[in-house]
Amino acid sequence: MWQPVLMINGYLISVLGVAMLFPAIIDMFYTGAKWSPFITSSMVSLFIGVSLFLGNRTRIEKISLQQGYLLTTISWVSLTLLAALPFMLFGIVPGFADALFEAMSGLSTTGATAIKDLEVLPKSILLWRSMLNGLGGIGIVIFAVALLPFLGIGGMQIFQRENSDLNDKFMPKFNYIAKRILIVYFFLLFACAVCLWLAGMSIFEALNYAMSSIATGGFATKNASVGYYDSVSIEMILTLFMYLGALPMTFYILLVQKREIHSLRSTQVVAFTKILFFYILFTAIWLTYDDVYENFWQSLRYATFNIVSIVTTTGYVSTDYMKWGPLAGTLFIIFAMTGGCTGSTSGSVKVFRWQVVWAYLKQSLIVATEPNRVVPIKIGKLATGGSIVSSVFVFLSAFMGTLVVLTILVAMTGLDFETAFSAVVACITNSGPGIGPIVGPAGTFAPLSDFAKYMLVLAMLLGRLEVLTVLVIFTKSFWRN
């Protein structure tokens, strides 16, 4: 069982090692040094990766369920450990906990940071943080499309069924769909970078923000995040590409290949768009009514950018929304718990699961008054089976249970409930900032204890891998099969 897992893991680690050479070039170019800590990190990663790959090389015809679970969890952990090396070697973090936190935040596309001052960091480190977002973003999409539907994680079968016509014609081989996802991903990244450059960013900053936007990761190059630029055009561009990053990558491929306008009626995309519109309009009206901003259009500007950022689990901020009043904290917890679409780079619960919950609730209310009536549970035109509903509620139970346990563990370090709860929500939903003065939009996770950071690293991992992917490994039945 282990040989294919270690072989593929070795390949992924080797890719990470090669990726480290890009910031190494930037480091030596700007500093004039003949050596970079990134080269050391690259050599270590390549040695481990190539050794694992060659030592376990075998012909892989099929990956079993157990191997799928092991591969995803072990690869994310091993890649995070090695991705933390540059942070340690540069000495920009006080300890291993901070380096691990930063690396996991990058690869899980959470965007939370334990670094107090971003603007004093070397350009190579800033690029590395954004590259981790980019690698994690495309990694989770490939993972979601390739494995989750078949592992049955939290009702992910619905994604496969929503694209049932793809299974026979559109996806005869996984590498076929993977290549097209990569094309879409890099096209969006290139388009975003060009737009940001035309809007006034330098090429370096445009590339960094493009990677973290499409990956809905949220790592910024400035302490004030996007608020540093105070530019409507930059905010509009980032808002658009955060939204596009939160849509299923296969959605774009369908539009291009089928050339059908009605594809735009994809149930999940329409629901996600409607939810965003409602959130933004409600908040803008409230901010105007509460005289937080001078007029409705200013309220709409700040509401749109920050809400899209949190709902898509990107984590950029253009203003300290905690200054909006007591209601802001509650609203942004709700925004973070919503999430984007299945098959996207976005994290959190995701819209389709809330659609399943809503459909089941409607069915239950009808049956409560008409017990003999047969009412199918439908999401759009798609009738969902009991197994999908069951798996969604199992996921939500595991998600909420994990949220409660981790909040208690983080609160044991002496943090107040607001900080502990919002920090765990921010990490398990991969949305980035929490609420309150410490982990809110104006703060960082640096003041937290090492134990709290380790718990939040675990929260980011569980959130990124859909909770059950990790938990199932610790069951007895998993190792019996």
C-alpha cells in the first residue's frame, strides 16, 4: 500500500524543490549574493523527493481508497514541513511553530500570517509566500477533481454527478482534465497579473497578488494588505479574479468546449453569485444607514471587496472592518463559513453543501405536514440521493465538532473566546483574518503561543482536506482493509 504513496509523494516533493529555485534566483539577483537559503532548501527537498521517488518506483495502475487518503494527507504534511525551511533559514520567524504556520497557511491558501512586518521581508520570501498560495491552489483543485468525488468526502459525489456527462466523454483520462485545469488556472493568473500591472502595480507585486488571488490564498506584500494601494481599480480587478477563482475550474472548460450559454445557469455558480450579491447589498445598505461611510457608493466599494475576499476565503482586506461596529464580527464569521464552489480553489463549507442542507430542510418541512407525499430532494434539476445528504451532514458534524474542540484547545492558552473562536474559524475555513484586535484584519497571528499555532496549523490542514480525509486515517477500520 505504501509504495505508490511514497513514490507520488516523492515526485511532489521534487516539484517543490524545483519551485524553490525561482525565489533563489530572485534572492541572488536583488542581493548580489552567490548563494541563497532557497538553494539549500531546494537541495534538501530534491534529495528527499528523488530518494523517495526512485526508492519506491513502481507501475501504478490504480490507487485504492486507502492510498488516496494517505497520499493526500501525507503529501500535504510533508510539503508543508519542507516549505517551512526557507522561513527558518532566513531567520525571519522566531521559531519552528511560526515557520510551520506560515508554510501551512500558504499551501492551504488560508492567508493568515505570523509575520509582524511584511514590508521588511526580502523579495524572495514574499515571492515564496505567493508561490505557496499558487501551488496550494492548483493542488487542491486537482485533488478535488481527481480524488474527492471517488472518496465520497462530505457529499463530493454531487460534483461528479453534476458533471455526469463529463465522466464518459469529457474526462476519459485524468491527465486530460488536469492539463486543461492547468491551462485555465495559468490563463487566469496571467490575465490577473496583466490587469494589475496596467492598474499601477509593479510587475513583481502584480505577479504576487495574481497568484494569491486566483488561488484565493490572500498572502499580501504589504502590512495593510490591499488597503495600502487605496485604489478602486485594483480592488475591482482583485474582486473579479477572487470571484473567478472561487468558481469551479471545469466550469470554464465546459463554457469553451460546449459553447453553450445555458451552462451559465450552473446551479452552484448561480447560487454562489446570488449569495454574494445578497451579502454585499445588505452590508452596503447597513453601512450607509449606520453612517459608517459618507454615501452608499463608498459603502458598496468597501463591502464588495471585503465580503468577496472573505466569502471566497481569500483573506485580503482593504479596510479594518472591525471598525464597522459590533455587527461586523458576526457577519464576517457567517461570510467565512459560506465558502465558494466545489472544484474551485476556495475553502470552507462550500455553497453546494449549504444547497443540500437547504433542499433537505425544504423537503422535511413539506413532509412534516404531508407525511404521505413523496418529495425528492433537488438541487436545481438534480435529484440527490440519501447517500449524498447523509455524507453532507456527516461532514458538517465533523466540521462543527472539530471547530468546537480546537476552539477549546486554543482558548486553553489564555485567549478570550472571540479571539480563540474566530482564529479557529479563520483557519479551518481557510479564510485568513479572524475578528478582534489580535487576529482581526488589522492584526497578525504572531502574538499567539506556539501551542495555539500548532492547533491552528491542524485546523488549516483539516479545513483544506475536508476534515474527514484526515480523520479517517485514525480509525481502526482504515488499517484493517
